[in-house]
Amino acid sequence: MFDKYADEAIEAEIWLKGREQGRDNRNVEKALDMLADDEPVEKIVKYSRLPESKILELKQSLVMETRK
């Protein structure tokens, strides 16, 4: 027998994870746009709310992509 409250808790957790993933994707897109405009890393961190390490990783991936 299934517990109604456990099922609701699982559904809520899945919904929250999806929402968080969507927010993270928007923040990455924002950071990529700002990198393309040559904005300083500190400014990108502030407005994207991503850690500096993630910004630097994205910057490196853009550099590698342009070399292809």
C-alpha cells in the first residue's frame, strides 16, 4: 500500500528539482551571453548567481569552441 503523503512529497521534490534545473539553465544562458559581450567575470558572477568556477568553465568551453 502506498502512502499518500510520501507520494506527494516525492512529487514535490521532483517539481522543485525541475524548477531548480530550469533556473540553472537560464543562469548559464545569461552567463554565456555576458561572456560573449566580454563582460568581466565578477559582473557575470553577480548577475548570473553562478560560482566563479562555473563562469570560468563556461569561458573555457567558449574558447575551445571558437578554436574548432
